[in-house]
Amino acid sequence: MPELPEVEVTRLGISPHLMGQTLSAVNVIDGRLRWPVPNLLEKILPGQKVRSIERRGKYLLLEMDTGYLLLHLGMTGTLRVLPSGDPLKVHDRVTFDFGKISLRLHDPRKFGAVLWHPKSKGPIEHQVLLQKLGVEPFSEEFSGDLGAEVLYRHSRGRSISVKQFLLAGQAVVGVGNIYCSESLFLAAIHPAKAAGKLTKPQCARLAHAVRFILQKAIDTGGSSLKDFVNSEGDPGHFMVQSKAYDRKDLPCKECKTPIKKIVQGQRSTYFCPQCQKR
């Protein structure tokens, strides 16, 4: 599933092509995504200009003249910038044409989303899907000692594992399954430790690890386990450098102890029992 790094890589890839461009046509090929694609998009978007392209959690936010397009890649979605004349492919769901180029949402499993938030309904932060998201890992709110404070405050009284706490995204967004294992390894925290038992020093190490791992993933183009490619069609290379994820029974790169695998909330977790003692 594309997580924050993959979505950020996509944003960085499409922005140079789309910023300031005017939409010439929208084609909803198959609008049966996670939520139905609004039919009005084909009528109201042509003639509107792309004013900004931002990211909130795993949502891409394209600011247009009268509102915001919210794009989500779901489980298997990708956004590609292609020549408008290129033939459509199976599983292309929505196309946004900008004259000679086309932004295409390709989504085999149809868990992605294309939504519209008109400016008449208020700031984009008021959109219901964005209201409960935690802080952004690269924001001022999560920088330095503030990141440790965010994790410590939100984890008090929580009996769920620190792995599930991070995945929930209510304290900090974007730490998907792969990046949970890698962040907890870097912070030397056992994934099954109760979130409420995290100490302030552990929260400080974890906040630093989250920022470091997510930035490293962005720098290497994200993770490509199955379907993810960037806007140019290239896979990500983060998994080549992983120290815990998908390394069951392989020697830990720090202490040579075999990496263990457990299942938490139906998701695989990888850790070193020596470096991440409970």
C-alpha cells in the first residue's frame, strides 16, 4: 500500500508538470472507487488552474480555482503523467488532461479515491477525512523535542502496542507498516511494548527515528513491494536498505541475531530480539 513516502514521491514527481497548468478535460472511466467519483468533476474542472499541490497524510491535495481535488492511492493506485495521446490501460480509472499531458489514476483494486472539496465549504482542513489525522512528521509541531512530546502525550494510558499506536496515525501520520518496523528498530523499542509504557527518552528516540526513516524512504523513491511506481513509472528502492522489515531469520545488521517476525493486527512485524528488548 502506498504510504506517506510514496505519496510524497508522487507529489514531487507530478508537481513540475502540473503546477500552474489549466485542466482541459476530465474523463471518469470507472468511478466505482472507495467512494464514488463525483460526476460533476467532468463539468466543473475544465478551465480551472492548478494553484498548489500539497500532501496531508496519504492524501494529495490539488488546489484548483474553486476547490480542492483530494486524491488517494488506496492499496494499489499510482498516478502517472503521460502524453495525452497515449492509449488507456486496463485499470485506468480517471484521467485529468492538461493539453498535451495527462494525469492518470491507475488503480487495479479500486480502493483509491478522487473527491472534491469546494472552497465554499471552508478550508480544506475542515474536510471530514482530514480532521482526525495526527501531526505531519516533518512539520514544526513534530520537530525537535516537540515530536517526543506529541508521542508521549498521545500514548499516555494506551494499552495497545506501540506498533499499533503508530499505525493508527492519530499522533503522527504516515508511519505505515514497513516504516513502523524500521522506525522501532532504529529507536531500539520492542514492537509489542504497550504504548502507555513508553518513557520520555524512548519517545524522543522514536520521534527522531520516524522522521529519519520517512525522509530516507522519500530520498530512495519509496518502497515497491508489488505495485508502486512513481509518476515516471520507476519503482522505489527503500527496501534494499531495510534493516528489519521482510528480513525474517536473516542476521541483524547490528548484532547478527536472527530477525524475528510476529503478526500484529493482521500485519507482519519484524524486529531484532536482542536490539529491541521488551
